[in-house]
Amino acid sequence: MEKGFVLINCELGAEDYIIEELKLIPQVKNAHVTFGAYDVIAEIQAKNSQEFDQTVSQKIRALSQVMSTMTLKATTE
């Protein structure tokens, strides 16, 4: 099991759109609007590292109005 967080910068005013799109991705367990350096944080849970990486690169980063991301993988025991 792979878990982590994706910090997302989006276009001005697109936070609600991004949250709604993230809800459609099965690997996204939670998503919240934040205040500070990033606009949205998404919690990701995937079966393996490959699925985790594909979720970030092919699903989240591919969303329109996403400008940049930072991925933080969490260690699991």
C-alpha cells in the first residue's frame, strides 16, 4: 500500500473545480482547500508505487487548471 499527499497550485478561483475533479479519482481519499503556499491538498492511497505514481502524473497533474504540484510520499509499516 502506498500513501501520500499531493500539494496543488491551481489557477486563481479554480479550487472548487479541482476538489470536485479530485473526488472522481478513486485513489484520492480526501481533498481540502488550503491557505498558504498551496491551494489544495489531496490524500492519495494506492495499491502500489506504480499506481500511486500514475495517479499523480496522469490523473492529478493532467487536470486542467492545475499549475504545479508537490508530492509527499508517506512511509507505511
